[in-house]
Amino acid sequence: MSIAENVHPAGFYTLGAPITDEKVPAGPLEERWDTRKFNAKLINPTNRRKISIIIVGTGLAGASAAATLGEAGYKVTSFCYQDSPRRAHSIAAQGGINAAKNYQHDGDSVYRLFYETVKGGDYRAREANVYRLAQVSVNIIDQCVAQGVPFAREYGGLLDTRSFGGVQVSRTFYARGQTGQQLLIGAYQALERQIAADLAPKLAEDGLVFVGLDEAALLWGTVTVDDIRALLPQPSTVIVKDGEVGATSLSATGTVFEPSPKIDVVEVVGAGDAFAAGYLHALLAGRSERERLQRGHEAAGRALTTTDDVGAALA
Ligand SMILES: Cc1cc2nc3c(=O)[nH]c(=O)nc-3n(C[C@H](O)[C@H](O)[C@H](O)COP(=O)(O)OP(=O)(O)OC[C@H]3O[C@@H](n4cnc5c(N)ncnc54)[C@H](O)[C@@H]3O)c2cc1C
């Protein structure tokens, strides 16, 4: 076809090359994603741990994929260069998520969401992918709710929706003006769950483990020192620190608790590392378990009473 043949008679547009999607299966549009899923090779759950997956970026796409594949049993390595996976560009998505749930009974459907997305995308989108987007949109909302994303709700408690982006139906689920942030926090917490699940077996290989009681509660949902020991039975010594309360050592020789000395805290940064340094110093000097804990408290106390990175040296 010549260039002249590609131009609309009134000159309104020029026909471009057809959009090809070579990987999409043949068949009716609305069945292609189901066909793709059915034809995909399945992997036995016991074999998934042998497969390593690298995911670069922890926006909504990357973080969700990493958490989901980790939950499914694959060995996932997730790369993030921000200070936290919560800081991806996805944080900007304030409007909400579209899902063809038709909760408002206003005539919405998977086909309508598909149709309007293709139209809204200036007919440039790959249609089978857009149909898939419309199909899975209904599941994404359920997944986010299960992760704890606080979507806006109506007075009666049902999920609220709004009309967004000029459409005639109300299909946008939102969390006030913070949808992006809240979704990222949900995805990040799902990632955290995988990190915690992976951490316990790794720690089991170590001989000496330092754990904060509050950190363990966040990571593993543990409450007491004994809960932590039950989770980490292998390390020969587990030291559980509980801030201003004290530190407990659990080992084959028994349990030793040493209360924290009373001090005026200036800044907590570095206290955990200082405690470990003091404990290890006494360990290498052949001191008793109680003396090791005391030395740990002493070093932590130096770090807690200064805004410097490192407290004054111990005598
Ligand atoms: C202002 C704005 C408003 C929007 N509003 C909405 C809305 O209301 N509703 C909606 O559905 N969509 C909205 N969108 C679109 C939506 O936010 C994006 O489509 C979606 O967040 C993209 O997610 P993502 O995970 O693919 O990308 P991103 O969130 O950009 O995540 C990609 C991540 O990869 C990281 N990365 C890139 N390269 C590397 C590397 N080499 N190594 C390590 N990390 C790397 C990036 O730093 C980033 O953290 C909006 C977008 C913008 C900009």
C-alpha cells in the first residue's frame, strides 16, 4: 500500500502499520487469555524452589510479582534502589483502580471496560492484553483488600467507587487521594511477609543470633521470648533484646536475663549494633553469659547517650 492509500480521504488520519502481537494465541479475543493460561506449562510446587527469578524494580508491578511468585514457592530476588520499595513512581497514582465489578449496577462489564480502554488508548493497545486487563481487574481489587489496602467504603461498609476519567460508570476503587501510596504499602507488606519467611531458615544456619523483640513481632508475629526460640531452635545462642526492659540469652546452658540499666536516651541510632559489639567483645574475652549481656548493655548505653554514630569507647 502506498503512502497516499494510507491517508484518510479527508486527511484526518494516516493509517499506521498494524499492531502485531505475535505471542497471543489464536481464537476469539475474549478466550485468548484463558487459552494462554491453559496452555502454559505447569510447575510442580516442589520444583519451584529450584527456579530463580530476578525482578528489577519494586513499583506496583514488580513488588506484586515478587511477592506473588515468592508465595507460589519460587526463589525470587527483588532489586530496589530507593530507600524503600514504597517509593516507586506508582506512588503517584492517586485516582484509583478501575475494576469491572459493576457494584453500582450502572451497566459496567468486562467488555465495557475493555472497549473503553481500547478507545481511551487511541486504538493503539494490544487488544488481547487489554481484554485480559479487564478480566483480571475484578480479582485485583479482591487481592488488594485481602492485603489490607484501605479502599474508601460507603456508610454501610461496602467498597465505594467513583466515576473517574470521564467514563459514564462508577468503576474506580480508591483510597481517598492516596491510592498509589496505599497500594504500594499493601504490596510492600506482602514482600515483607516473604522476606520474613525466608529469614527464619537463613538464621537457623547461624550459631549466634541477635533479635529485637519488637522487630520479631513485626516480622514473625511472635509475642514472647519463648515464641522466638520456638521459631529459631537451631542457633546455639539466641539473644533477644527488649529495649529499656533488658536482654535475654537463650542457649543450651540455660536462660539468662539481664535488665537494661536506667539511662537518659538521646538517640537510639546505633544502639543495637553497639550492644552486639559489647556482647561479642566479652564473648571473645571468655566472660560469662551474664557478663556478656552486661557488656552489651554498657556499649549500647554509650550509643544511646550521644548523637554521634559511635559512643565513647568502653574501658
Ligand atoms: C501522576 C500519575 C498519576 C497516575 N494515576 C493513576 C491512577 O489514578 N490509576 C491508575 O491505575 N494508574 C495511574 N497512573 C499510572 C500508574 O501509576 C502506573 O501505570 C503504574 O504505577 C506503573 O507501575 P510499575 O510498577 O510498572 O512502574 P513504577 O511504579 O514506575 O515502578 C518501576 C520501579 O522500577 C524501578 N527501576 C527502574 N529501573 C531500575 C533498575 N535498573 N534497577 C532497580 N530498580 C529500577 C523504578 O525506580 C521504580 O521504582 C498514574 C501515573 C502517574 C505518573
